[in-house]
Amino acid sequence: MSMINNKTIVVSLVAIVTLSLCNSLVAQQRAMIDKVIARVGTETILLSDIESQYSYTVAQSIDVDPGLRCGILESLIGQKLIVHQARLDSVVVSQEELEASLDFRIQQVLRQMNGDEQFFQEYYNMTVNEMRENLRDDLEQQMLAERMQNNIINEVVITPKEVKTFYNSIPTDSLPFLNAEVELSEIVVQPEVNEEERSKALKKIVDLRKRIVEGGEDFGELAKIFSDDPGSAAQNGNLGFAERGTFVPEFEATAYGLKKGDISDPIETQYGFHILQLLERRGNKVNIRHILVKPEITQADNDLAIAKLKDIRADLIANKLTFTEAVKMHSNDKTPSYNNNGMLQNPNTGKTSFETSELPYEIYIAIEDMEIDDISEPLDYALPTGETYYRLIKLRTKTKPHRLNLEQDYSKLQQFAKESKKSEYFGDWIQEKLKITFIDVDEQYFDCPKLAELIN
């Protein structure tokens, strides 16, 4: 039976929490006499489950498929089938895992609202705790289904013979044309603040604190004028509600040591000097505002960083140390590549390969004429915070534009083949369980063509 499409199931599982928020709003916007529309083993599907997803989809779409409700029910049957089987197989989600996942999702929404729970309540017409309870059942089912699905597809292994068979099954004119790709490593050096500029910044933050504590000036107004953190400066220095683990250690230790209204002594972090004020504390969360003063990096500081990288490059070329050794000795340990021996990771894919079109312009130009294992001259490295670091780039691998083939792209083909096998394996599992699972559908959905075979 081919009525359940496992791609639909996966997409539905990803969307379930968003739809749960919609469920809550739809339920409040209109009263609806609910009833059971379908049973899948021990699980039930309610009319409200279908209607809330229908309303959400219609609101997001211009053209609505006439068979949308049938498609939603088909997808829900697939989800409930997986959850039912998960319960039969004693797959469990612990309360600790569920609570952590609920926390994560609620915090995601709150962060977009600058931690304002009052605004949250006004927007969703329910408190944070009420929303947690509304999400709980849907989220637990999502987590059960994902765990069950992972248990099933984790059994799948792929052999070299299967990779070759998969490749040969693709018509030659259907093989994709791949752009040039590279793998890169980096060594990143942060210019060091000289003592004179550090002293100037420290004096400035001390003076600002004195103006607030002794002179009675408004913290928020001074933050707007003098803070070097533009995001929070526009909000009177306010960082919103945040829980433990959000800030760097020195900042967090100070924040959680304050009493409401207290203004901290100046502290130093990797960003510069701060003074903090605790606005409010709710359990494990604090609402903090701060003023940041960054020591100025002079051209002389930049020149020293560049000179340091040139010396490192000379040592690498002379084989006085390996690239990995140089990373551990000299690269900034706050950069993501540091823990990957300098290897850059593509933020779009999570892999170490980049299409050349994805590279920053300065890197693309620098490596254009480089050979494998060549190391660039020092390059500017602009951070989102506005600071400039410097780095060396090593070209690890490079491919020219080409059509997908076994010789150059075996690892990609292996992944494609495995995903295809997982999809087929999971689809077969769904079909087998459909045959042996009790499924009953309300008569109002008898005209859904793909559901006909399921109706008892």
C-alpha cells in the first residue's frame, strides 16, 4: 500500500511544534465541537488536529489544494502509526528530556521577544506555563516518533557495491553538475590591546560608573551614548532575560552575584570592560543591562598581529612545525575551527567542503591561484561584532567543476545512496505496519481516495 509518503511524515514531524502554537490560537479563536476522526492502534486523531493544521496551511498559502484535509489526515495517520509502534516497542522519552526540549522551544520564542513574558502572554493569550502544557503532548509524540524513526533507519548500512549500483542506476544525463569545491584550514590571530589603550578604556568605564552611582545619572541614557555594544545600547543597555550559560563566564558570574538594582564594579571580558545592573531575576533567569567600553585597537596593534602571522607562515613553509601544531600554539581558541585542528566548517551544510561561490570574496581571491597545501598571506577577518582579526588560509583540497562521478565524489554518492536506502527501508517499514495495525477512519473522510483501503 503506497498511501503513506515518509517524506510527508518527516516534514510533518518538523512542523509539529509550530503547528502546536497554531492549535492553541485556533482553539481560542473559535469554539469547535471536537470529535475523534481516526484511530491508529491506541492513538487517536481529532477533528481539531486536522482543522488547526488546515487553518495554518491556508493562512500560509495562496493556492490551496482541494484535497488538503485528506492530505493532512494521511500525514497524521503516518505520525500516529509511528507513535503507536514506539509505545509497543517501549520507546520512551524521559521527563528530563521532555522538559529540556520544552525549555529550549519556549526560550527560542522568548528570545525573539527580548525575554518579555508579559508580551508573550499578550501575543499568545496565555502564560508561558500554559503554553508549556499546551505543547507538552504534541512535543512528546514528536520526540517519540523521531526516536522510533531513528531506531529504524539506524539499522541501515551501505556497502561499496550498493554505492556503485546506486550510481549506475542514475541516467548519465541526470547526474548533477557540481561546482568547484575546496576544503580549507585557518590560523586566526586577534590583535592584542596595548596597555595604553587598555588603561584608557578602564578609566572610561570607572568614570561612567561614578557618574551613575555618585552623580545620579541615568544608566540607560549613558548606555545609549557610550556603550560599544550597539545592539543593547539602543535598548538602554538592556540584554533581556537570559538563563545560565548565555554569557561568557566572567560576565555571568558577576550578573548572578548582583541584587536587584545593584551596579557592579567594572569587569573585564574578551569584549572589553563592562558595568552591569540587575533589573530583575526570575528563578534561573536574569534581566541584565550593561555598558561596554572596548579598548581601541590601533594600527600598530594590527601590524603586530600581521607580523606574527607572517612569522608563523614562514615556520610552516620551512617545516619547523605542522599546521595542526601551529593552530594549537597560535590560533584564537574562541574560533570554531580551533577545535577542528583549524579546519573550516561550512555553516550551510555542516561539512568541511565549500563551493567556491560560498566563500567570502577575500578568501576566494586569495586561493584562486593556490595549489594544494599552499598557505595564504595574512588576510583580514571581519567579525560580526565589528572587530577585525587576521588569519592564514591553507588550501587542503580542491576540485574543478565536474559531473558527479564515483572517482571524485564517492563520499557524496555514499551519503546519497544511504539516504535513499533509509527512505526506502523506512517506507517499507511503514507499509508493513499499516497492514497489521488497526486503523479506523470517520465516514466523512470516506471520499479521500488514498484512505479508502484503510477504512474498515
